[in-house]
Amino acid sequence: MRKYTLTLIAGTIETKEALTKQLNHLMGEFLHIHSFAVDEGLPNQLNDETILLSSNHVLQEVKEMLSTHSNVIVANRTVNHEQLDKLLELEKGKKVLVVNDFKETALELIDTLLEIGLLHLQYVPYDSNKRYYNDIDIAITPGETTIIPKYIPHKIDIGVRLLDVSTILKLVDHYALTHMSTVVSQRYIQSFIHLNQKLLHAEKQAERLRLHLENVVDAVDEGVLALNEGREVTVYNAFAAKVFGIPQQEAIGKSIDELKVQKDVATFIQQRQGEDGLFTINGIDVVVHRLELSQEKAIVVTIKNVNQAIEIEKKVKKEQLKSGLVAKYHFTHIIGSHPTIKETKKIGEKLAKSELPVLIQGETGTGKELFAHAIHHSSFRHTGPFLAVNCSAITETLLESELFGYEEGAFTGAQRGGKRGLFELADGGTIFLDEIGDISPNLQARLLRVLQEKEVRRIGGEKLIPINVRVVAATNKNLQAKIVKGEFRSDLYYRLNVLSLQLPSLVERKADIPLLVEHFINQSNQTVDIEHTVMDMLIQHKWEGNIRELKNTIDYMLTVCNGERLTLQDIPKNWSSFTHSTAEDSVFHVKQSSLTLMERKEYELILRIIKRCNENSQAASRRIISQEMKHTDQVLTDQQIRHRLNALESHSFITKGRGRSGTKITLQGIGFLQSLEEKR
């Protein structure tokens, strides 16, 4: 089949490539196409028989180069139909900037868009002499994205305009390809068929999505109503239809005024902002919540039956109790018969009956959280939630989000839908702020506002949420000293310290130590005795960690003991104060100067072997001691080892057990070993 020659001249490289591709698709088997772009340079003379120019602007640029013998065709062009679905997605009435290389070509593109039926947008032709379009945020262009003003945030490239059907038919007629016109025409309209298929598919998808969303909204157990910018109803579910008594099919597309909704509700929906409204609609008490979507210029309204809301609130509170948001201890759980602790409990019970804030002060380990639980349990809020937070255990940022909550998108990592803070969760109950003296100045200011106004605002939110919460705070710091240093706000201190409760240290109530020890042993479900000397030492200890330290000590002793009795050797080895005092009081230690150097070495070696075996949970028998000493320069016979062990036992430096228990070093023995090592 004979092939004809065609020279194509376009303005830009992109246009040249797009039109060449189109011509090859439609007429490639009939034509040899030579294509050029003005932007990349042209031959000195254009003598080809047939020349196709992409536009009148190109004609003006190459007019002087054309031969009088050439047949020149100026193309008519249309939009690329493959890209039009991008425009169909834009909302009706949207103003868009149409950008092309010249204002005249921009106007031609607008005419084309209107001719093919894209009438839903407001088209504004781009004029390079105009510096700013302040009311437009979307630009569309046929491949000229570099010309779009940089301040336009959204850009839609619909692709280079293609040759329209009239230009294709001119070429068919020019080359006398009338017998092939049907084939060429069919190829041309294929793109339209493909576009139509895409549109039909998109329409079906949209309809399926609409039905799905309609079913979802109807399934919601509260009324949902949405209004567009023109205040026309766009969403209206079955629950809303039930409340207002207006069928769904009658509501969609109509304004609130047309629906004849009662006046106070209509006014609230259209004008009120930032709070909920309580109304009676057709005999139903409802809570109406209004949310304005600024970007969409729409209003979303939810309607909840008041009785339903109350039931939900009760359910939430039950779930909170199940989740552990409840006080665990009563005043009966606070052990002690000393007058000081009895008086403190009596004062605590009186404070519990008030609604005022309480500040509990005391050394670490004195039971501040225990008292906070007990105060809540004895208060009128005992059926409400109890939430505790240690203010020194987490970072300032995390503590702020935990206390006050946050809105969706308030910061990176914020969970979808936002999160309620502890003050909201504690509504109707008590919140316990432990280690209050460690919070930052920023949080002090926010906490002060909560106490003053009785309302919170979530991080990233604007809505003020009223709360009904009693605050119980605790600290082991001297807050008044921190106020003097400028580390704690005096106004917050006086807000928290309305009612004050000072807890006694364990040293002030040493008579309660036997009771507490007995209580901790009973909690362990172990049956053990405790030596009198051990109890005496426990009573004499300084207990800087108070009751918490005492409990930890008893737990340790119960773990390492032989299961029958708590002895001196079970006392934690880090009690250096006891170790040295017992060693100094030892008769054996006093007579240490009478020992020979060899005897001191022998006793030191034997005690070190016993101590190492004890630490490795290994029985320290005479056989093992004998084996260990064979590897040293102090070799003793079994009889000599027995004599040395008897001497150590007589001074309570070791205890000799039978069977698996073996020999154990005592607290005095450890002290004596240390004194021997120091004299080396």
C-alpha cells in the first residue's frame, strides 16, 4: 500500500509528540510523518508538499518559511478525552483557572470544554498580565503546567489538546483516502467509547458507594443530618426522619426552612456554634450536636435520644469499673494501732465527706495512694470512677495528653477520633494526682485553670468541656520550699491544699512494725516464724523508704529463707549499718587481736567459702569446705574444719543445718568477715 508524506509542525515538544502519536494511531499505515517543534528549532526551508500546523500561532511563527507550493493545513484541536474524568470529579460551581500558552488559546480551550458538555465549572482564562487570582485554588491546563502561577495549590493537567475529527477528515480527503475513511473514523471514536465506558463505570461505582453510605448512616443509632453550603439537606438518615416526622425522600435537596423544622431547632442548626442543644421534638427529648466543616462549608448535625444517652452513660461507667477505674482500698486496709496513724485515719475519714480538694503529704512509702483510695471509697462519689496518675513517671507532653485528652490530628501519632483525658474519664468521681510537686510550670498553669473553671479543653481543640471531678493530690516534696524557689505556683498550692492530710513516717510509729510484718507474712500465704533478734533489728532500722521498704524487705526474706523461720542471715546484705554494728559488738571481734595471723586467714577463708555457697544457693558442707581449701595454701583436716566451724557457731557467725540446708553465714558472720578482710 502506498504511503504519503506529511510534515507536522507544533509549538512545543510535548504537543509534537502527542499529535505524532495520535496520527500514527489513526493513519500510521498510510502516512510517513516528519514532525518538528518550534521550541527545538526548524529547518531553514519548508518545501514539503503537505504541512500540518498545530495552531494559528504556529502559522504566524513559520509563515516566512513556508513554500508557496506547499499545501498548508491549520489543525483544529480538542481536549484529550482520556483525561476529562479529572474535571468530572470537581464539585459543581467550582471556579477554576484555565491556563494555556496564550490567553486566546485558553479561551479556545474553554469553548471546547463547554461545547462537549462540561458545564458544571466556572472557567476563568489565565492572563499573564494579571498577577493574582485570590479566589481560585485550582488550575487546569493542557500540558502547560510550568505556566501555572506557583501560588495555586492544586493543578490538573488534562494533557495536550489533540486533533479534532474535522482535521482528521481533511487529511483523509486530501490524500484521497475516502475508501479508508470508515476505518479512520472508527479508530477516532474508540477514545470516546473508552471514555464513555469509564464514565459509566464511575457512575456505577458512585451509585454503589452512595447506597453503601446511605445504609451505613441509616444503621447509626442516632439522627444524622448534613447541610451543604447552600444549607440544603444532603444527608438525612432514618433516625432523623423518625424524630422530625419527615420522610427521607422529601428531605433530601431541600432547605431547613422548606422542611418546616420547629423554629428553635432550625435556628440552632443554622447559627449556633460550639455546644450541644437540648430540645423536645415531637414529644421526644433529644440532644442536638452541631459541627461545622469549614473546608466543605457544610454543617453536620447529630441527634441523640436523651434517655438513650443516659443509658449509654451508665454503661460507660460500668465498663470503667470493670476496667479497673475504681478505688481498691478502704480505711480498714490501713494497718496500724499507733495513736498517730489512728488519728490520721480519723482525719482522713472526715475529709472524705467533703467535696473540696485534698493534698496528702508524707515521705515516700508512707501510703499516700492507699489514703487516696480510702478517701474516695468513703466519699459521696464512691460509685463514680477513680483514676490515679503518677505525675513524675511520664514526660510532660504525655502527661498533658493523658490529663486533658486531645483531638484528632492534634499532633503526630494522635489516634483517629482523638482521645478523652483522665479529667473527662473521672467525671462524677475522683482523680488522684500523685507526685504533684514534679509537674512543669506549663502543666501547673493548665491544672490551675481546671480547678478554677471546672472545665477542660483538649489539646488541639476549641471546645470547653465541663467536668465534675474531685482532685486528691499527693507529694513527698516540700511545696512551700519549692514556692520560695519559684518552682511551684503559690496559687495552685492554695487551690490544692484546701484540705491537708500529713501522713506519719514509719519511724514515728515503730510500734506498728510487728503488725505490719505479720500482715505482709500473711499476705504471702507462707507459715514462718521470725526470730526475736530479727524483729528487734527491724524495729531499730531507720526505714527511709517507710512501709514500702519494709514490705520489700519482708518479701526478700520470705524468698531466701529456709521456709520455716526468718533469721538474721535472711536480712538483705545491703543493710551495712546493721552489719557493722553487730560486728563491732561481737565478743569474737573484740578478741580478734588475740588470733594468730594463720588463724585469721583460716577463719576468713572458711567464712568466704560458706558465703559464696550461700549466695549460689549451694549447701556449705564440711566436705565442700575441705575440697575448696585444697586449692589454697590453707589445707586443714576434717577435724580441724569441724573445730573451726564449732568456734564460729559459738559466736553466732554461722548456723549449722542438717541435710540440704548445710551451713549458713549469719549477719554477724558477714560483719566479722568484713572486719577480717579490712585487717588484711
